[in-house]
Amino acid sequence: MKLILGDNQFFGINHHDLKKGEEVKNKFQKIESIKEFIDSSINLGMDGFMINSNEKGYDLVKKYSFNPSVEIHYSIPYPHKFASIVAEGGMPSLLSYFIKNSSFITNFTSGLRLILSKDLTHLTRPSVTLEVPDSLPKNSWAYLQNIITDLLIGLGRNDIIYAFINAVRKMGYKPGLITLNPIMLDEILTQNKKDDYEDLIVCYNINSSGFNVFPSLDEVVTYTQSKHDYSLMGMSIFSSGAENIPKSIDFISKQNLDYVVFGTSKLTNLKNNIDMFGT
């Protein structure tokens, strides 16, 4: 089981204590501080890190290089970024952002295909290109955020999920899908007989308390213990700080997971967690 450093602490996300989240966020105002923390976590024994494609995450991957042995798990898109662009300047600002930050060839060919076929899957490649910096090392993972994955599941747009997987691969990366509905997503993936998922990672909530685990902890545990053609990554393994850490790690260590992702703002806590995982 590989251990991946999460990024909630870098951006002030704490589902149980908003004030504490804001305090931690102030510690990582500069991307240099985030880079130093990631380097220290790798030295302690973490296998890699996950980062979101918000402004700080994008600049971190664009500015810094990492040892090739460090796994980078990069999640896109960052919806709040686009919402802010629209809120501040309207849809023309969003269009300007796309034109400014995407290549002409990618926009033109995808746009032409979209117009001719009215097929939304042609927007997938330029969207991925826009969100992923060129400096992201090849063979890194590029994930679709759960807010988009689960929206597509709800809309029945399996084709766009498949298109995302293929677009990521064509760019030289490995695909990842973050979801709060792993069982529903598994049904969609198994329907697609034309593709294999050897390089795919599915990331979802799983923890001993059942906090934000859907549809239920028992069902997700059964799903986790089953055999899949793709790798499994557990997130929210500490119930967002509401569960006893040793109990959580004991529970997670018994699951059939290939990866776990978790974050903390303190290196001493990280070292204790690594030791309890036995790495």
C-alpha cells in the first residue's frame, strides 16, 4: 500500500473545523512552503503527493521539479477558479482565458469537431490541456475531480468519462477518477468492454467511522475487498480528523487498497502516521 500526501492542509480545507483550516492555510501562503513540506514528507517515507490544479497547485508543478521516483497525482479541474473568472468578468473573461492559455490548433480542431458532430467529448482534450502544466512529468496521474466525475455519473454521460481517460493517456499521463460513488462508477467502467484499466486509479472515501462514505460503509468495504481491473486509492481515511488515528490506520491497513492519501500540517504527525502504517 503506497502512501500519498494529500493537499487539504495547503488550501485550508478542514471539514470539521473551519477556523483551524484557515489557520493552517496561513502556514502555506507561499508555494515555497508547500514545496518544502512535500520534500520533507518524501524524506520521511511518503511515496508521492496529490495536488489540485488551483493557482498554487498549478504554479507548484510548473515551477518545481521532483525526483523521478516521487509519484505526482494531479487533480483537475479546479471549479472555483472558473467560477471566480466568470464572477469577476463574465463569460467573455472565461472565453478569453481559454483562448489565452490553450493552443490554437487544439482549440480549432476540437471546436470544429464539436460544431460538426455536436459531441461534447471533443471538449475533453482541450480542457485537460488547459489544466495540466507542460512541466508535469509524463507517467504522472491526472485525476478528474469528484465534483465532475459524479456530475457525469448523474447525467449518464459515461462517454465523457471514457473520453477523459483516453485524453489523459494521449498526453502521456495515467488516468485517475475521484468519486463519492465508487460502486456506481465501477458499473460504468465495467460496461466499457473496449478499454482496459491497468493504469487507472479510482479514489474514494473510506474510513472506519463511515464518514462521507457512500452508499454505506459495508457496501464500500465489500467493493474494496473485491477484485478490480484498476487500482484503488482510499481518501478521507481519518474521517477528516474526527476519528481516532490508530483505529483508523488499523482499519485501513486491512483493506484491499493500493494507495491511501492523507494530509496533515505537522511533520511530527505525518511521521507517526507513517510509522503506524509500518512503512
